[in-house]
Amino acid sequence: MLQLTNIDAGYGGFQALFDVSMKVDAGEAVAVLGANGAGKTTLLRVISGLLPASGGAMTMDGVSLRAIAPHRIVEAGIAHVPESRRLFPRLSVESNLKMGAFIPEARKRFGERLDYVYGLFPSLKERRRQLAGTMSGGEQQMCAIARALMSGPKLVLLDEPSMGLAPVVVAQVFELVRRIRAEGYTVLIVEQNVAQVLKIADRAYLLEVGRIKASGSAAELLASDEVRKAYMGI
Amino acid sequence: MDCQLDIFFLEAVLNGILLAGLLALLALGLNLVFGVIDVVWICYAELVMVGMYGIHYSHKAGAPFLLAAFIGILLIAAAGALLHYLVIRPVLDSAPINQLLVTGGVLFFLQAAATMAFGVEFRNIGIRLGSANVLDMSFAWSRILTFAVALAGMLALWLFLTRTYMGTAIRAISQDRQIMPLMGVDQRKVYLVTSAIGGGLAGLAAALMVLQYDIYPQIGLQFGPLIFMICVLGGLGNMIGGFVAAFVISQFIAIGGSCFATEWGYAIAFLFFMVMIFVRPQGLFAAKS
């Protein structure tokens, strides 16, 4: 589904990603692991077009993502739930969801999509008139995921969904991720919470200072000394 | 001239409210553009001036007033989009002072161009609507109509901003510019649409003002500082704040004008503005932290 080949990217003179090749197949949940500053967020920003790649190739279902404008990447079926959620704080929950359905394809089916995400996350329906910025962190994460689903994506990019949340809420957020997987969405997730994320992922890539250091099934990475030592403190 | 709480005082207050409708409409356009694009159109009142000439000459050429007004609104909406495309877009990432200077340049360019094209004479569209008399008070129908249409225009904008996708994007963009592409929103298009709407509001104001005021190339100087002051008082970019501030300022002008002289009304209003800059520089209603 998603294929990256020798991708380079950076900010100004600083290169953040070196020669990154990876793929995500339909129906998979793939995790990207790595320390702070390893380039995980940059990787997702490159895929969704927020940051242009400086080299390499990137395709979604055979369509080159580097050839299309950033705001058209959603139309290719990729929805990005950004780091720290980035809801529109002074818009209502429902207006945030409306923004998620901005593309023409999604507008046509707005009512249907809205019923669908409210069915998936009933507590959002109760709060649909509330300003998004006044909700708790966990609810905001739910709203951010729902907003991404409104575009009718095939692939959902999740950037640190558990960041800044209380431990009990973290468990709930991973439950949300499990639920959207069960709905058939393909997921690419970036997380520092390695133990948790490897429980829901099929495969994982380990990113270190901008390069892919290791990859394999979740079980393999969970068993590898490299991951255990560096990220799980064992 | 003396100040008593008599029927003439009430007349002044009510006329102040009627004036507030127009000022609120004028402030709304400027606030909308600033709230979305983060650039102040210092030349906003000059767009209104150009619109007034456009309507005046369309009417003179034989168009019925409503058609002339419609032409004026479209003309200034196009001018707003053009202003964004040609002048604002190249300086979007420049320092705010440069953005002010360049729109200030447009202000004087439009004034000079209008003087050359239309001359310095005062022109009047020549439509007299008469006035309504209640008790001993008199209210020009042109002012009443202006107030009603301005409110309707603001209501229409509010419906657009809350009900449509583009309107929601316009409200969203100032809250988080960077992630707009993730929603599939082309930021440049939102800016262009906002500029056209801001221009359209100036055109609507122009259509209402030709019924009340003579047209001359410097009419922008009469309204420009007033509009800008109202926007700052309400908190730049805060559309509701601007609405309330328009009512506050027009009462200063109306009551001051009734008790002393119109010039005193303006002087007191600007004095109040200066004091408020000292005590509440973020505007009467703090919009953003």
C-alpha cells in the first residue's frame, strides 16, 4: 500500500532522515520505534506532505506522493493524526470533524461518516457542541482520531497518541487504536511507549538518528536485545 | 449647545446606533482579513471609496441602483482578491511593518488614482429616501436602511462561517495554520476567498454609504482611522469585539456631536481610544492570549 524508497528529508541545512526505505501493506499495523529526535515525527510529516522529501521515492497504491501537492495527499487515502493532537481548540467537536471531511469525496458522505465515527466513539456524540480545546487529553485524542477517520482514509498515521496522557488514559488510547485496526484501517504508528505499541503492531521499524536500524515482526523486535536494552530498560 | 436628557439626546443615541451598524460592517471586513491572513489592510477604506465611485458611475450609466450596488460589491470583491494576489501574497512572510507599509502604499496609490480619474469634486448619487419622523425625532431612511442591511450582511457572513466547509476552514485556519494541509485544505485558496469576502463587505458598505455621503477621493481618510480604531479596540481579528466596539465608538461620536460639535465627538472617541490602549492594549475583549 505505502512504499518508501531511499527517502531523505530535513529542515534547512539539517538532515533528519537518511535513505529510509519501508513499506506498509494493506491491513497491517506497523510501528516505528525510536528515541526522541530519531526522526519518527519527521517520517510521518514527510509521508503526509507537511515536509517535502529531498530525495527518494514514495508511493501510495502506486501513485507517487512526491508529485502531488500536500493538501491532495489526504485524497490519496492517507490521514495523519499529528503529534499532540492539534485539534482546532475554539471549534466545536463537530466542526473539527467537519474539517476532517473537507475533501470533496468525504463531503458527499459527511452524514454517513459522522454517524459512523459517533457509533465508534459515542462519547464524542454527547460532546459534539463542546469546544474541542475544553476536553480532556484522552477525549481530545479520540476526537483527533475521529477527525482523521472522517476523510475516509485507507491508511491512518498516528504520531505519539499516548504522549502527555495519564497512564490510565494511555491504556484507553491504545484500546482506541486496537478498535480502528479492527475496523479494517491500515495503521502506521509512531510511539515511545514501546512495550504497549508492540502489543498491537504486526511489524515494526527501529529508527536511530534518521536511519532504519532494524526491522521485523513485533515479536522479533520485542525479543531483540537492541530494543530491550535501549527502549525498555531491561 | 447644551446637554440635556431630552428627546434630542435620545435622537442622538438612536442615530448613534444606526451609525454603529455601518461602522460594524466596515470593521468586520478588516477583522475577517486580519483574523485569517494576519495582515492589516490599511487601505480598506480606500477600497470602499473605489466601490462608491464604481456604484456612482454604474448608476449614472443607467444601471438601476440595486444592479449598480451589486456591480460595486462584485467589483470590490474582485479588487480584494487582486490585492491579496498581487500585493499581500509576496509579503506574507515579511515583517508586519513591511506589510503595513505596502498596504499603506496602496492607500495613497488609490487616492491619487481616484483624484486623477474622477477629480476632487464631491459627487452625489442623487437618491433621496427622505426621513422617518417619530415624535420630535427625525431619522434618515438611508441610515435605517443601512443599519438593517449591514446587520443582514453580518448575519449572512455568520451563517457562511458556521454552516459551510469553506467558512469552517476560515475559522479554523487562524487556530492552526500548519496542519491545514492534513485536512486537505489549500491555504492559498482560503486566503484568496477570505480576501474576496473582505472586499465584498467593503463593496456592500460602499453601496450603503453612497446613499448617505458625498463621494470624494479622500473619503477614506474620514473612515479609515475610525475603522482601524474600532478593530483595535475590539481586539484585532476579533469579529464580535469589533461589533461591540463599533457601538461604543459611535455613541461617543453621536452623543459628543449632539452635546458639543461633531468634531468634539471624534476627538472624545479618539481620546477614549488612547486611554484604552494604555489600560487594555489587547482590546476590550481579549481574543487570543
